[in-house]
Amino acid sequence: MQLIDTHCHLTFDDLARDIDGVLARSRAASVIQWITVGTDPQDSAKAIELAERFENVYAAVAIHPHDAKNVTGDTIQDLRRLAQHEKVVAIGETGFDLHYDRSLYQQQRRAFAQHLKIAADLNLPVIIHCRKAFDATMDALDQFGSGVRKVVFHCFGGSPEQARIVLNHGFYISFTGVVTFKNAQKTRQAAEVVPVDRLMLETDCPYMSPEPMRKQKTNEPALMVHTAKFLAELKQVSLHEFAERTTATARDFFDLPKLG
């Protein structure tokens, strides 16, 4: 069995200080490829450094919506340069976060459009951050997403109706351990409408350890197997079939090599 953590933050201190152990535990749990996601140019550069150091680690680069207020022409050029690295497989996470409003809506919209332009120019998929901003996100994708090859909504927490809209646009949906939480009924209902072949797995670690590991403060890729087991049961397929199909989807989406 092989699983891919399509969205993790291996550069964050809780994981970076024990990166060899984190990846060893992950391999032991059959999670054997990772996409570490940058949140600003500096973090994105660190993600690339990790990808250069470890064969099966890849990077996504972006400026998080929280920091859209800091986006300038220079930072976008820095991001475009980083995105051309051979181990960068996506632009993201980018989009909107209207829960915390750490950047103004117009700042987030402008930065999102700039990210989509880079993705279209470089033929890279896009990882979407969407929190309390579904309509704004879909509107921006409709307006600025021309030429973007592939889109995935990461850490999906929307409704089944919103999931159907995402799917009808030809986009993909990724779930974290949140789907295992006892109070996440809406997320589970959304997962039920997503075909296995349009679904991907992630940890978003070091956050949101899945059940039954919620007490483990620092989430890590090894724990993703619990999310996989939960979703396989929800989909009424075997874990091995679920892993095979979601891993194939992730490899095709991000153009990752198949491992023996």
C-alpha cells in the first residue's frame, strides 16, 4: 500500500526539527511521498530545500492569503522564480481566508489572481485555501482561472452542495483528518458525494491530528493512514483499493513519479 500526503508543512518547526524521524515514521505507515507547501517566499524556498534533500519530497510555493497584504511586484517575481524549480509541483496554497481577515478582501483577490497567472503561465496545478469564502473563491476562479490546468480545494470543509459545484467545475477535493472528527458531520456528508477518483488525502500537518490520535498535539504524515481508513469505510471500499485509487489520482494531478 502506498499513500501520498498531498499537503503538509514539513518546514514548520515542530516537524523540521525531527524531519528524518518524521519521514521514517511516515514510510513505516505507508505514506511514501509528500508535498510540502510554502506559505510565503521564504517558507517556499525552505520547502524547495527540503525537496532537494529528500528524493520523494516535493514542493508547492505561494503566499498564504493571510499575507496578501504583503504581496508586491518583487514578491510575485520571487514566487515566479521559485515556481520554476524542477521539484515544484503546484502553486499554493492560495485563495481566500475571510475567517481571520488578516488581509483585506481586495488584497486577497489581487494576490489570488497573480498566483493563478503564474500557475497558468507555468502549467502548474493550483492548491486552493478557502475559508468562509466559497462564493468569492469560485467567482475569482471563474474570472482569473483561464488557462489553469488543475485545481484542488485543500482541507475541504464545505457543504455537499458546494462539493458538487467544485466537482462540476472539473476540480478536485482533498480531505484532512478533520473528516474523522466527531463534530464534522457536514465534512463527512461532503466526502460522501466526492467520487474516489476525484478525492485526495492530506494531513495539513502539523495541525489537526485525526481520530483516534487527536491527543497527539503535532500531526505528522504517518497519521494520515487513519484518515485513509476512515474514508475507505465511508466509501465502502477496502483500504488497499482506496489507497490505490487516491494515490493514482494524486500522482496524475501533481505529475509525481510512480514508485516501485
